[in-house]
Amino acid sequence: MNPTVLYEIKNKINQLSYDEQLWLIEQLAHGLRESKLKEKAILENQLTAMASDPELQSELKKMDEEFVITELDGLGKV
């Protein structure tokens, strides 16, 4: 964002009363929390969809089978 625009916004906010500034901060914080919760829900839905995808499950099973030898020789253990 343009620094000039941010400076103008800051100046406008400084012209508000304390209660108006507090209300604005609360609204901004609420909006940020809501946005983060929506992002989290979208990610969880995507992960759930991936976890239930038969093709992905098949690929993961193949990968597990390919690495079983490594796990048996102890190289996969930390």
C-alpha cells in the first residue's frame, strides 16, 4: 500500500475520539480473527478432502511399502 495513503489514514484516525478509535480497533481485531478462522476452516476442509481421497491413500500406501526396508534396517529411526 502507498505510504501516503497509510499516513492519511493515520491522521484521520487521530482525529477520532478515544471511543471511536477504540471501536475501530475492536472492529479491525474482530475482522482479523474472523479472517484467520475462515482460513483455518478452509485448510481443514482441504486436508479432510485429501485424507479421504482414494487415489491419495493409494499413493501413500505405495510410499509406505517402498520405505518398509529402510524402516526395518533402522535407518528410518531417530
